[in-house]
Amino acid sequence: RRTPSRGKLKKPVVEYSGPRSARGVADFASAAIPSSHVVPVEEGGLDAFLGNGSLPKAVLLGSKPELTPLLKAVGLALHGRMLIGFSHGPTSPQTASALGGGEASFPRLLVLTAGASAADAIAYGGEMKPSPILSFLMSHAAPPPTGGAAAAAAGRPAASLVKELDQAGLDALPKDAHILIFGDVPDLEPLAESIFGQAVVARAPAALASKYGAKSVPAVAVLRYGAAEKAPKKAVAYAGDVAGLEGAKNTALASLPETQVERLGPANMDIFFSSALGISATQAACLLFSDKGEVPPLFRALSVAFEGQIAFGFAPASLMSQFGVDKVPAVLVLFAGEPPAGKAQGQQVALQGVRFEPQVHGKFNFGNIASFLASFIESRLVELGASAAAAGGGSPDPDMAMSSKADAGPLPELSASNWGAECLQRGGLCAVALLDGGPDNTGRKGQLEMLTQLRARRAGGPLAFSWLDATCHSEFISAFGLTESDLPTVLVLSPSKLRWARSIGSFDAETVGAFGSAVASGRKPTEAIAAIPPLQPIDCAALPRGAVAVEEDDPLGAEIMAEILEEERREREAREAAVAEAAAAAGAGARESKRSKSEMSEIERMEAELEECGSMDLLCAARRDKQLKALEKKRRLEEKLKKIAKKKRKAKAKAKKGGR
């Protein structure tokens, strides 16, 4: 079968529970060989068998009525090259006579080349053993198929893991991280194989390389994970060489979100499991034990692929002994077992576990782990369905009750008539998208499509999704302190506990989904509310909105508005006159200041030019300190010059007096 997402075909693992003996194992393996490649040839049906297609044909006239493992294995080995038929010889005399003439010994193997009649059958005369029989049949079989036919015959996909995209494909990319290849870049298959399930490798027309930021061809461009990251301007370009491919790979894997994975420790272990058993459809959790500090891209990709079906936790190596894990990395799925007889409802039950074993399930990669989880989820859902039917349904905690699987239909719009059924009495948590329902909101259709897809993915979880025309029910959203400027957003309400929380950030599936999971798991704090406000019976279709809603019906409105405008005009003119007067005064003061400065002494000018600084303006303080030092130096110099001038005057006066 095919692995989850877009994986390769692979053989599923089948558990053997029979006797531990060679005979028991051989019988089990023989019974597992498919019989679909062997066509029963009933009595009277030989002509229909011979006319079935153009391939050569072989018929075994068996001595026993049962198909032998040998014939089933031959039919599987020659699938696509020869049509294998089986008929019980003793009970099919007409078939035996047509193919073998008068010979009545069984078993007997005969080959008919393409277009040959029964009379031209070629009889096999060797031992009835696998090797000679297969050699004989292969000598008459059609040539082995090639290309896609060979892949189909071998039970594997013919297409490469590297996709081919044109402009239309680039315009409709899903949210997965993409590595786009422009031009001739070698070794893409190993790259696509190494990041299978985590990112998509695709060839794109070389003419579009520059649009995605590439300066030359060959080149590589990365579109990170998320629907909002697929615009060409958001691409990250790399050179089309080994280093470029490695950089593109790292960028693509780094973009995988971690929002669906809870990092575990002793402090939040109990909270995680108590919520995980109610938040996911399987009431189970998948743990990755690792000695690394970061959640690997593989595990982040698994959490996205199985979002809503099972909870994901990242456990450090220090918790290994608590769960009986002896080495890392290790993947362990834990779920609640059946409570023992006589155990009171609400008491804790022991956790049971299933471990991913590489010896049984294959290498530690995305495809094998995804197949392991898909098998568990399938069987777990069947088990829970049977358990719910036996218990009569119901859950002790209304906020952990699962939403109906019928939640895959159109997203319900809330109104006064269905408010109770869709939220208040439904049980669990209500996820209400608050949108602008007005006709001018051109983005509403896309928002509803995103929410509908998210609701379908989360079907069976604790969140009941719906939407509300918030511009119509403004009184409702005001009870939560919200206005039209906060739209679009999502409210998660717990009617039973009178708690609520509001999403903040981008309005896309990733952000809204992560927000809902965080609230349901207890990781997102909620606020209390005295009572959940009701929805008023409003005809939203007839409600005036936008410019229509503010039309003035008062006949005195025009006169009042004219008076208001006139008063505003007078006030505006008064303000403008005051500003002009202040500007004129400032100009005169500046001219006066300029005139006075020319008459100042140098020290006076330096004092006038000192900066006034705030307490925290360090640069200004440094400049002022420099100015003060220069001013002080100038003052000392002026004082010295005054003293010298004074001494000169004294000496001159003394000399003049002595000359008399």
C-alpha cells in the first residue's frame, strides 16, 4: 500500500501470532501470497480465458482443487508478462480434454502463445518444482515491461519523486515547503528521497528563474512552509550546485512549524497527557525521545501531516527511564487503556504504549514512521468507535467531548436561532471566527474556505468551528472588548467554564489551528467572563453598513452641520492668526538677538551659546562641558590680560611721575 501523504508504495508489516515453528511460519507466509494474479478457469470457460487480452497464457490442470503457493508465486512473478490460469483437472473434463487430448494425468502445465488455440498448447514435461517451472514459463512469456509499466508491475510508482511544475502549478502550490529547480541541476532524486514528506522538490521552467530571485541558471529557489509563503517575492534563491542544494534543503526544513509539538519536561508532563487524551481524535500521543536540543524536521512534518489525529510531544533523554526507553531516537505512541472492572469513573487509568521498531517497521524515516502512525490511527479509531458504542457515548468532561465527525460540511453561520445548538449546548469548546460579513468584504469567501478546510481536518476534535458576522453583531463582540478594527479574528469559548481566549496574529490555517490546539491543551491562557453574551435576533442581510449606515435622516442635520463647520472655520482662522503673530514676534526677537550678539564681548557670546541639556542627553552634556572649559579658559586669560594691563598702567604712571 501507499505510505501517507504522497509516499511510495511499500509492503505493510503483518504480525505473526501463530506457533513458533518452521511449519507454522511457512503456512503463514504461503497464505499471505496473493491469489489475485491467478485466473480461475471454470468448466466451459476456456474460450473466455484464451480471449482475455494478448499476453501469452499458461494453464495448470491441478490434481487438487486448492491453489498451490507455487502457482500463486508464479502468477505474481510473471504479472504483466503472462496470464496464469488454474483449473481442477478431475472436475473439468472438457477443459482437460481440449488442452491435453486424451491424457488424463494431473497435475499438468500447458502454455499457449499469443493468439494460439487450445489445440496448439505446449505441454511442460519437467519436474513440478519452482525453478524449472519458472524457467519454462519465462521462455514463453512476453518481454519484461519497461518504464511506467515496469514500475506498475513491480508494485511501485512510476513517477519520479521530483515533480514537474508549469506556471499553473506554481500558482496553485499547497502550503508544503517547496524547493524549485531551474535548469539542469543533477542529483535531485537523492535530495527528494532524503526530505520525502518534509518538503517537495520540483522542476520549474527556467524562464521563470529571475521571477524567483535567481540571477542565473541553473538555480534553486526555496518557498518556505505556509500558504502565505508562496509568492515569488518571498523565495530564497541559491546557486544550482551542491552547496546551493544543501542550503535550500536547510532553509526548507527550518520553515516547518513546531506549533503542533509540545516540548515535554517533568513540569508539564501530566498537563500534556491529560489534554492529549481529549484533544486528538485517537485520544493518544506520539512521543519522540531524543538527545538533541531541537525538534527535528521529520517530527515536525509528522505533526503537521497528522494534525488533529494524534498529539505530539518531544521528550528529552532524561525521561527515557520513566517510559522504559533504552536508546534514542525512539518513537512511542501512548494511549489510555481500558479501566479495570470496578474502577470509578474519573479515576486515572494506566497508559499503554506501542513502539516504532526499526527491525519490524523499517528504517527511521518519514515514510516508515508515517505508515506506523497511520496503521495505529486506523485501528485506534475502530477501537474507539466500538468502545463508544458499548459505553453509550458521552464523556465525563464536557470540554473534552469530541465533536461530531459530521463536522466536514459547510461552516455554520451563527445567529440567534442556532447559537445554542452550535455552541452553548453542544459541549466542548466553540471556535467562533469573527468576520466582516458586509458585502464590501471581498476576502470573506477565501476566509470561509480556509476555515472550512481547517474544520474538516479537525473533525472529531474538541473544537466546534463556526463563524459570526461580527459587523452585524457588534454588541456581542463588544462584550469581549473587541471592535471592528480587530477583525478578522477567532474566539474560543468554553460555555461550561465561562472562559474565553482570542487569537492574535495572521488569520491563516496555521496560526488559527495552532491557537485552537494551544487553548484546548491548556497551553494558551484564557480569561474569565461573567456570562456568555447572547446573540440578538438581527436581520444581518437588511442591516445598513458602511456609508449607508451613517446617512443622516434628521431634517435639521444640514443646518447643524453648517453651524459646526462655520465654528470650526472661525477657530481655524484664529489659530492661524495666532501662529502668524507668534512667528512675526519670533522673527523680530531673532533679529534683536542677532543685533545684540554683534555688540557682545567674546565671553558674553560664549555664555549665550551654552547649550541647555536634559538630564539623559549625554552627548549634549559632553558638548556643554567642552564649552564651559573653553569659557573658563577664556575668563582666566581675560583676567591675566587685565592684570598685565593694570601693571603696565602703574609702571607708566610711576615713570611719568619720576620724570617730573
